[in-house]
Amino acid sequence: MFPSILNTFNIPTATDRLNSPSHSALHNTVSSALGQVEAVIGRDGNNSVAGTLIYQIRSADSDGGGHIQTANKGGTGQTTYNKGDILSASSSSVLAKLAVGLDGQVLVADSSVASGVKWGASGNRLYTSASVITYNNSVEETSLFSVSIPGSTLGTLGAIRTTLDVGHFQQAGGSSILIRVNYAGNAISSVLLNPQISNVLVGKIEHTMVANNATNAQRGVLLADINKQRVDAQEAAPSVLGIWAYITGTTSVNSSANNVYGITARNSRNDAAERIDITQIIVEKIT
């Protein structure tokens, strides 16, 4: 390889004899220096030698640039990126891309995932709405709300709770309304609301979904507590004057991925009088 000191060249003067300095010695010195330069630059292609400039610039095994460099060579191992991608070390020598999360999400440390970090909800709030939703005049199954639950929100022991405040509920003539909870296209729990009185009822529908010791097993509990509003303490208990239902259900969804979660309603009769008003919705991670 290249010498630690520069070669000394004996440059002839105009008055020197042809054999002093030796013509062959001059050629040998120049040829030797040129060979040392070639050895440093190296050969192109697959014949490049470790330690040469060509090797350092083009070889995938080198520490140089001009090609895809892995993290342990000082590069990233990446050639393309999408908007919002970030790099995360999955080991001491590997960098991987982590795609951007959903709007409003933040980075959360999580040792259970390869990158060590994940996109998660900002705080415990997953979804809120204060807009009044009125459902009537339809027998079609209709979404009351729908939200994407970020991957690993549930994990193996996590839980989310959804509360729908009911500001107006009225059914008559033996009609009913079906409330169904869906997660990743699977119905977790459902309840048929069929009050035996024609009063306007108020209350809440609450659903809790808990990871059942695995990322692919969940259990849900659906609670409907909708009753006639009482202003007289002597009236009968609310459960007599309305609906109180407690329904359980299970599903097996890979919660490590982003999955759509929501609640739907379906009337048994197309009638303006068959009505439910949802005044506000809160979906939150509770553990």
C-alpha cells in the first residue's frame, strides 16, 4: 500500500550525462511510485481489493459511500423514504424505517416491538364527539361512530372504555333497536333495546373492551342503562321503568395492527317516532 513517506526522485539536469543518473534507475523509481498509486486506487468492479479507494467507494462491504451502507458501516441501509418516516435502531447495527402514525398520535416507548417505539394516542383520549347524533326513519344498520384504534393500544393487558350518552330514546308498538359493537369487522357484543313503555328515556350505553392476556384475544362488556327520568324519589326503580342490560362477548383480533372500532344501530321499523339521540361520545384508554 501507499508508503508512509514520499519517494525521492532524482531529477536530471541539462548538463548530466545520459548514464548518470542511470536512465533505468529513473524509470524504476517512477514505475515503483506509479505502482503504489495504482495499488491505493485499486481495480474497478468485483476485482476491487479491500483497502483501496475503489473498494471503499463502491463495495457494499466497505466503510465508504457510493452504495447502500448499513448502519454498522455508518449508513442507514435505506434508499427511499415516505413522508413522515423516521429511523429507529432495532439493534446495535440495524436501522429500520418506522412509518408515520395517525394524525394526533405521539411516539411511545414500547420494548415489546422491534423498533422499541410505536405511535400511540396522545394521552388516554382516543375519540370524542359532542355533536348530537339522531337515528330514526331507517331500518338500515347505521354507524353511530367509528374510530381507528392504534396498534398495541390494547397490547396483552390493556383496556378501552366507550361511553355513549343517550339524551332521547323512544320506541313504541313492540318495535326495537339493535345496538352492536364492532372491532376489526367482528361483532363483539350486541343488545336489543325493547322497552315496554312509551316514555322518553335517557341514560347511557357503555362498552368496555379488555385484552385477554394476549394481543389476539379480547373480551367485551356492553352495558345499556336507559330509563325514564325520575324527579320523584317515590317512583319505582329505574330498571323497572326502562332498560338495563349487561352483555358480554369475545373476539380474536390482532390488536398490534390499527383496527377500526365502532358502534352501530339498527331500527326494527322505519318510523320517525322510533328514535335515539346520542348527545356525546367518549372513547378512552383506561389502562
